[in-house]
Amino acid sequence: MDRDRKETIREKKRRRKKRKIIWNMILIFLLIVAVSGLIVWKVFTVETVVVEGNEHYSVDQIQKFVLSDEHSWNSLYVFMKYRFFEVDEVPFVDNIEISLQNPHTIKATVYEKGMIGYLYIPAIDQNAYFDTDGFVVETSKQVIEGIPRIEGLDCDKVVLYEKLPIKNEKILKSLLSATRLLQKSEIVPAQILFNEKGEISLDYGEIQVILGNSDNLTQKILRVSYVLPQLSGKKGVLHVENWSENTTNIIFDEAK
């Protein structure tokens, strides 16, 4: 009888000890959670947003996109939000990658859509921006500085992420070649114009450049990149349409 009683007392002590251990573990866990929460709350505060890769948007605009809601004061929250959840799309931007440089500094790496030109589409009253392969990457009423407007091409409607529906493949090829070469040469005009024959001219405001057909297009644009800086402050028409390996004359008709 005494033996049974002693075993019962021992069992009760073991249970109390086990419960005490469990409660201690729970308290330690809650303490860790509380301390972690306090660290996240007090330490991970946004003080600086470093922006890289932006061209069409300013640093201030990207910062406003990234810190767009009421919890964005917390750097860890911003990091987790962009890492694990879907965020609102930013026009003309493929992706914004967020990383933490330290608890107070966020780095936003911007990957913008590679736009090289746009056409105005009356049916939707918007501009259709296309990339180097001729695919429509964005439609918007917004006009982006540094992207040339294309005039003279029949394009009644477009589908996002599909190729520009220009039936004449030769003209489409000329358009893409011209826009790529002009961007590479850093002489992007305000407008690129096509006439009914598919001949190309460039509008630089005070200076108009006649390229003509797509023959020798690379060499023509290369010559234009040499001549344009010499025409600063002047007004007129630069004729490059007759340039060839045998006829290398370039004529500038200066306006009186």
C-alpha cells in the first residue's frame, strides 16, 4: 500500500515537472517571438531606398511605387512583400527586385521594358509601345520621353505581347532596323516617318533627315550620327537618301 502511494506521488511530481518544462518552453518561445517582433518593429525601419536600373522613371517615382502602402515604413515588410506576394504592376516596368542592404536600407533594382518606339492607335486612343523584336509591350496614353513616335504606318489595332500587325514585312523589318540603329547610335529622333513607298525620314525638330529606302540603312544612320552634331543651332533638311558606296555625297539644305 505504501509502495503504491509512493509511486503515485512520484508520478504526480513527474507530471508537475513535465508541465513546468512545457510552460517554461512556451514562455521562452513567447519571449523570443516578442523580442523578434520588437526588433522587427524598432530596427527594420526604412531610411534609404537605393534605386538602380531606372531610365523612364525618376528615383523619387520608383521610391513612391515601392513604398506604396501604410506598412512600407518597415524594410522587412517591403522585402517580404516583393519576395513572396504579387504586387501592383508598374507601367513600362517588367519587374522591381527588392533586396535589403541593411535594416534601414532597401535596394530596388528596376527592370524596365525594352521599348524602342511607339505608334498611336486611334481605335483605343492609346500609344502602343514595342520592343526590338516588334512585340507590343505596353499600351498607354502616356508619352515617354526619348522614345520615337512612328508615323505613316497603317496599324488599326494591336494586341498586348503580340507582334505589331504590319502586313508589309519589309517595312516592319525597316522599322525595327531603323529604331535599333538610331538607339544604338544615340541619335533618337522625336518622330520616324514612313511615306507611301516605305521610305524613311527623321524629325529632330529644327532638322529633318531624309533616309529614303532601307538600302545601306546602317551606313546612312552612321553618317547621320557624324553630321548631326555639326548642325547644332541650324534649321533645314539633311539629305542622305542617295548615299551609297559609289555616291557618298550628303547634302544639307539650310532653311533661309
